[in-house]
Amino acid sequence: AGSFQDAGVIQRAYNLNFPLHTVPASSAQCLAWSAFSVSSPAVVLETAEDRPEAVVVRLYEAHGSTVDAWLQTSLPIKEATLCDLLEQPVAQGRLPLEQRGVRLSFTPFRLLSVLLVLRQ
């Protein structure tokens, strides 16, 4: 019922096409952990790619809306910069690191790539 945004179609499609895989583990208790989270259901974190001393995160706006979203990570980030699809930093692309994470602004269906430089 309602729109595809309200019904969560995009998340359900990802769940169907990329199911979780279980991995045997010890019986020891361990805390739940997630490397990334995004504050808006309209923004999809598509991929995160390792680079030496950095991670490139690609996100896109999937609902056809204009939205600001916070990208949060548990990784030790030293610097965040917008980059192009070849992973080269763009001019004036430096993003401030804030308490809530990195603030990103999206227009309808916009793709953003963010280079996150890790602290050593």
C-alpha cells in the first residue's frame, strides 16, 4: 500500500538480491558492529571499497527527492572528501567531520562518492 518509498521496495529488493550469509563463529558473546550507517531511507549506500589508508563509499538518492543525510562510521576517519568516479578528489570537495558524521546533500537520483582517509 502507498508509494514504493513507503513500502520499502528498494530495501526489500536489496534483501532479495543480496541475502545475508551466515558464517560459523565461536559461542563467545560479541557485540553487534556496523561500519557504516546512513540517516535517510532515501539514500542507499551501494558500496565501500578499500584503498591503502582510505575507503571510498558510493551512495545514491533512490526516492527521487532532495534530501540531506548523515553518513556515520565506526572507522577512525581523519578526513572526508567528495571524489569523482575515478576516485580523484574534486575541487572544493572537502567535507567537515561533525559529531553526527559527514553531512551529504542529494538531489533526485544523485550519486556521490566520498573518500574517507583513515587515521593511522
